[in-house]
Amino acid sequence: MQKERAKNNRTLTLNEEEIPALRARLLTAGDLDASPKSGAKKSANDSAKSGGVLATAIENKIINADLFAALPLLPDEFADLIIIDPPYNLSKNFGGLKFNERSDAAYDEYLASWFPAVCKKLKANGSLYICGDWKCSSALQRAVQKELTVMNRITWQREKGEAVMQKRKVLAPYTQDGKPKDWERAAAGNFRLTHPSNFWDDISVPFWSMPENTDHPTQKPEKLCAKLILASCPKGGMVFDPFLGSGTTAVVAKKLGRSFCGIEINEEYCLWAQKRLERAESDASVQGYADGVFWERNTLAEQYKLGVSYEKDI
């Protein structure tokens, strides 16, 4: 059932008529396994060193499959960059597929069941980024340092979760029926109460008025992925995302002239991703990125004065 949305809500939706064409563009594990093999079911760690399909077969493709079924079929060392946003150690419902919080030891085992195999898909000089929160980051550190050399830890600002509040001046206020929405008017200007921030503080979580927004519960911003791709993948290189979700990594790779491959078990999320990829053919803009640089939030007026060109959706 379609959700009722506000008039200006731009969250991506699907209609029944477009689903068959979008579904036809997806790959499945069966599409990859041209020569079915007999015997016991493989785990992700059983990936043959030289096995798998050719990299060209998965270039710019979304694979709608379970990670453990698809990963052994992919070639090793095909990705210049891998971006991973796995389930954190939290109970979360991903479109009917539930991930349950577990003990630290059990979460370590979960990471060990697929992370080493994912690393085999990375080129010798490639880079890998993995997302986590305060609770699971220690487990991620343990998993990563067994396979790779840890170079840095990036913290992305999320203004939530504490009782301490800050009062910030509002530069781009929204109104509803002429009244302030989530901010207040004052004699000294317009202000909003927020929570303290940390490091990467110029990235907004996707929300209802942004055309990149979907109903995925843990969607990452295009701007975040754009920074990672520009920093660590050459033009024309390959970006791989084994937990593709609603497709942000693939969409941004396409917008920035990189190839992509992603695995996602939820078909609806794959369809959202495929529709976003089609939209990217006519709108390659990324929030805040223009003229080869990232601009601070709420600087559109200054950008227009300097002649910066943006697509109409930004």
C-alpha cells in the first residue's frame, strides 16, 4: 500500500506499471551461476580464488540475491573501491527482513562469516570503507584489521541522541502554513535547537523534501558516498557495495563516472535503486557538489552569484 505523503514530499515511490521493466534489469544469483554446481551449499568464505563470472558481466549491475549466494560467484580483485554499510548490532527491520541484536561475540562471528570474502574482491591497491555506529565500531575494527591496513576513522555528524542542546541560526527555514517548522522566529533572527556535532558536519541525512530520499530505514546520503568515491576510486574505476540497500553507492558511482556493482537481498530496495539509476541518466547532480568542490550547506545564494550551475532538483 502506498503511504499518504505531504504535497511537497519527494520520497521515491514505485507504481505497479514500472516494476516489470525495473525487475528485468536486475541480476540474480542464478544469472551469475551459468554452470550450476552440485554439492553442499557454499558460504561466502568458499569463494574460489580464480573463480566467478567475468567482471564485465557484473559491471553496472544490481544483483538481487543473498550475499552468501552471490559472493562466491563474483571474480576476485575486481573492485577499486568497496563501500560497506552492513547491519549494525541493533534490532532493525529491513523491509520485512529482520536483523536481531546479538552478543559481541556473536556479532564478531557474523562479520567473520562474510567480511574476509568481501575483501577478496578488492584490488591489491584498492580501498575499503565500512560504516558503523558507536556500539559496533569496535567489532568492525577487529574484523578490518585482520584483513586490511586501517588508515583512518571518519566520523560523520549526526545531531541526535543527547540531552544537551545547541541553538543555531537558521539560514534556510522551512514553513508550514506560514508558520516556522522545527525552528523559531526571534528578534535577533531565526534559530533552531540542535544536538552537538562531531566531525564531517556538512552532510544531511536524506529527508522527505530531497529527491534522493527513499523509505529505507538506514539510507546513507549521496554526498557521503560521493566524498568516498572521489577520494578513493579513479575515474572509470569499479565501486562494489555488498549491502546496496536503496542504491546510493551505485547511483553516486554512476553520477561521478565510475562503474558499480551491488548486492541486495530485498527486491523492493533493488527496484528503488534501479529507478534511482534511471533518474541519474537525466540528473547527475549530487547535493552540495559543483565545479569540482563541495560547498557548505545553505550557500546556494552565494553559489548562484558566482555562476555555479546546479540541476533544478538541487
